[in-house]
Amino acid sequence: MKIMRKTAIIILLTAVTGLCAMAQSAYDGLIFSENNYEGTARSMAMGNAVTALGGDLGAVTINPAGSAVAGYSQFTLTPALTISASTAQGVSPFTDGSLPYFEREMRSSMTRFSMPNFGLTINWDTNRKSGLKNVTVGFVVNKTASWDQDVYANGLNSTTSYMGALAVESAGLLAGDLNASDAYDFMPWSSVVGYQSGMISTFGGYDDEYVGASELIFDNGDIVLGGALEQTYGRRVTGGKFDYAFNVGANISDFVYIGANLGLTSLDYGYDDYFKEYAVDPADFEIGLDNGETMYFSQMKSTYSYEAEASGYYAKVGIIVTPGSGFRFGAAVQTPTINTITERWQQSGSTEFTSSQFNGYAASPEGEYRYIFTAPFRANFGLAYTLGNFAVLSADYEVCDYSQMKFRSQGTDDDYFQDLNNEIKEIFGPAHMLRAGAEVKFGPLAVRAGYGLATSPEKAFDGLRNQNLSFGLGYSSNGSFFADMALRRIFATSEYYMPYNDYIFDEDDNILDPAPEILIRTSNWKLLFTLGWRF
């Protein structure tokens, strides 16, 4: 059944922030700020509930006092393997559960190698029986976040199209401006790419009204989708965040352990996606040209790529107290992290017809922008109980108020991010992280398990943002060598994604035919191996 498209004039802001292909969002800040600690295999196997424990280089990023707990020097190296699995399927807009698009659940996966930890600490014994007994200095690198996702979705759609939505969104823009040599300097990039690649074109003598290459125009002015389309969406996300800690720790009477980090951070985040439309039967998509020729739409592809690189710095101090009877208490506070972020992005598009002479392609220049971003203060608190050298139980609580995230221009325009920073305060609040871990030793062997969860920082969403379960094994030789293994599963997280906006409405502005909405679920497994030497 063919449905009439509602043609509407879209009011467009002429401000630069409304026209560029990439604009910072509140959720970008969340990506740059969140921690999901990896570290060593021992710390991760115990759910990273190590604030009150220490002794392990994976704990140094969480509580700097942890380096002072070990009465020896040590070196660790931790390679890791990540397997990410995703499913994608359309979300039904109807009460009966029927699906007009992306009807099949598609599965995809990604496997990546990384090095989430390496570090060296040097311990000096003062040879005192009380007071300052040991001093530790070191350099430790731990991974604090990773992004690994590969998404693929596919299905048929007979009512809406990407190009139809783009035509409506571009209404009101002059075709001469979209085709100008400097169009990317002052026009929306998606519209420029769409027009210059042939995804959309003017019609009926208008110079600011558009029709998609997948649409037909009838004599009465109705614009409808020509026929069934096969649509495909794909996405690939990669990257990680590392903390580089220059650490100093001190053991005071085997009772109080203190430590401090000068922390440097590095972040590399990459996002690439595409959307394709294929004509199931090109004969349904006949397009008449002004010169009397006829062409038939075959397929289109729109791509978008984005990457962010960041470096930052912060300070962190921590303490561990061992009052006796097996109890241990720990706490650490970290200052806001000041990051310099550089973003780059690019869009491109191609349209193909059954006759290749009409094919089109367009690509934007690479956009680039640099700014300052402040990630918020965070605090850790830990409690642990040790049963001699046989077993350990530990629990951590971490809090971070994401409403304190702040974007700032590198230049003199202090108001550039004012609206965005106000939006952050409206959307986000504190997030709470709980972690628990256990370890049981059998001679040189150890068995470990851990669990972690984090609540959502979004005020409108009262629930979990993520949770994970881990376990691991450890071996400690009579000499200096030790080795650990950990496996962590991060449970599936859900995301709803729309490749393009709704654009078909009835006379009362109710959605008549909804644009596709895709439910994406992603989970991953992380396998870590730590090799270490004490000396």
C-alpha cells in the first residue's frame, strides 16, 4: 500500500552549532567520563572491589594507597582478549507486535586484543619497626574503559526510506546553496551530501523542495515510496581509555597505608556507521527527467565516521586502615579530570541507478574541533575482611556526580557551551557503583569471584546502567613469579536507535507510518592473563 508523504517546511537554525555535521552532546560527556575498570586479572576477577585491599597493581588506579600494602617491588604485564556480541532487530510500532521493518534478529560479533595493564613499583624498606616502614614509588597503566561493538541490522521496508526523510529535512534549503563549492561551510552536511550524491533532488520547478530517489511523484502532488526497499544498518565502535598513574605510597606501622597518584589519561574513541537502501525491484522506482529520459533507482549508501582523541590529568589520594581482627577499610578521592579533546568527523554518500551514467557520489571534508572537557570528581570507599592467609571478602562503593561534567571552549567564547552544560545538569545526576569480590587460597593456588553494578546517571531512568560477573584463578610460586587469569562477562545493555526521523503524518500531525526503530543489545566477555614478578 502506498502512503502519502506529508511535505513540511523545516525551520533551520543558521547558527554554526545547528549546521555542522558534528555537535557535542551531553551523552558524549558520559562516554568520556565513565569508568569501567579492567586492570590486572586478579583485581578484575574480584570485581575490582579492591579499595580496601591493595597489594595488586590493578588496585593502584582505584586507590593509590594500594601500592604501599605490598612489602616488595613488582612488575606486571596483562594482555587481554575481548569478545563483543550484538543483536539488532526492529521494534514494533503496533499493539499486535507486527514488524514493518528490520523484522529479523541479526547477530554480529567482534574480537579484539588489548593490553589493559602494565606497571612497575619499587619498594624501599626503611628498616624501622614502627612509623614509616616502607615507601613505594611506581608507574602503573590501567585501562579504565573500553568500547567494542559491531552491529548489523537488515530487513524490508515498504513505507518509509532514508532518502524520503532527508528530502523532508532539507525542505527550505536552496538547491543552489547545497550545490555551492563552499556548501559545507554553512549548510547541513547531510543535506549537502544527499543533494550532491543524488539521494535527493528538486521537483516541480521548486528550488527548495525535495524528493528522494526512492520516491514517486503523482500528478496530484502526492509523493510516495516507489516500492519495497531492503534496508541495512551497520555500526562499528572501537577504542579505550587508559590511566597512567605516577604513584607514591607509604606504609606507616603496618596500620595505615597512604598513597597519591598524579594521573594522566588518554582516550581514543572511534565510531563508524552506514545505512544502505536497495530497490527490491528497480522497475518500481521509475524517475522521469526534464529531458524526457528515464532512470531507475537501484541502491544508496550513507556513511558517517567520527573519532575523538583526548588527553587529561587529575590527582588522586587514598588511604587504607587495618585496625585488626581481619578488617580493612579504604577510601580514595579523585579530583575532576581536565581533558583536551580533539574530534574529527566526515560524511559521504552514493546513489546508484540501473544506468551508471546517473550515479552520484559526494564526500564532505574532514571536520575538526578541539575543546576542553572536565570529567567530574569521584570517590571510592571499601571494606574488606581477611581470614588469615586463607580467604578475603571485599566490597566497594563508588560515587560520581555526572551533572558536574562541563564543556569549555579553548577560545574566548565562554558562552559557546552554555546551553549544553545546562542540559547536562538537567539530564544527569549521581551514579552509584557497587562492587564485591572474594578470594580463597589453596596453597599456591587461588580461586576468585566478583560482581559489579552501576546505576544510571540519568535522572529520568531509575535502573541499572550495567552489571558484570567475573571469576578467576591465580598461581604464586615460591620464587618471584606469579600468574593470574580472569574472565568477566558484562551483561547485555540495550539501546534504541532510529536511522532516520519520522516524516509521514496525517492531517492532525499524528505519525501515520513510523520510521524504523532498532533495538540493539550488546554484551561482551573479557579474558585477561597477568604475568608478574616480585623482587
